[in-house]
Amino acid sequence: MPDTPPNHRPGKSRHWLLAGIMAAGAALIAACKSAPEPAPTPESRPPTSTDIQGIKGPVPAAAGSARPSAAATPRAYRQDGASHLYGLNAERIFKGKLPPQLYAIGVIEVDIDRTGKVTRVHWLRAPRHAPEVVKEIERTVRAAAPYPVPTRLGKVTYTETWLWDKSGKFQLDTLTEGQL
């Protein structure tokens, strides 16, 4: 009679070996994940500036914060750019439907290079009656760099329409909640 333990089943040891390998693999993968970043404290948040007529200035983006964009067209990239701007300027976004009369409407083209850097801001329709809004939009756009990296496009020029309320808050046409 062979030397095998009385309760030994041939497939049972393979099952435990496979389970052990899978557990070790899962532990290895879990160990490779980075810990979540702690929430920023009020002291570590980037400061906002106060500008002409009480308009709060742009919040500078953290260095190296550009995430990749999978957009295949400038129109698709526009969504990524708008989401990026909203994320950095949440306190400046007009909540809800905009009033029927807006203080200013501006249309710009923004050139983004392969690293997410703004290389050009070109006005297609500037609100000439509100030069402080023109300056503030340009400053906000530039301060938000780096933008999502246009990995599929290499570089991108996208168009955005800014809808500016007299309160100094805005919505972008891409993400607007509409008007009353």
C-alpha cells in the first residue's frame, strides 16, 4: 500500500495551492496601489485673488495635474477642457439656470499643446463692453494649465463660449444648465 495520508484526496492539494497563489497575487496587486491623497487643508489650498469689481480670480492648477484626454476630436476635447475648468473654479460657477439677460458672452479658441499647456487664447467674440471680463476669462484659462493632455490629438484647438453673469459667476456653454 502506498504511503499516503488516510484523508488525502488527489485534487485537494492542487485546489489549496491554486488558492494560495491567487491570494498572493491579490495581495501583491493591492500593495502596488497608492494610498489615497489626504483631503487638502484650508491652509494648503491655492489662494484665490480678488480682482476688479469684486470678481474672484482663477484658482491656479496644481503643477503636473494634467490627466490624459482620450478625445479624438476638438469637439470631444471641449468637454474635457470645460470639466477641467469647472473643477478648478467650482466656487465661481453659476448654479442653476442663468438669468435671461447675461452681463457678457464671449467666444474663445484655446490652443493646448501636447503637455496640456495653453499656447494661445484667441477671441472669436469678445464682450467689448466688459473689458474686465475679457481679462478675467483669459487669466482663468491660462491659470488652469496644465489641461488634460490631448494624447490622441497631439495638440488641440478648441472653442468655448463663456456665459458671464453680472454676479461675476459664469457657466461654459459646454456644461450650461440653460437660461430661464
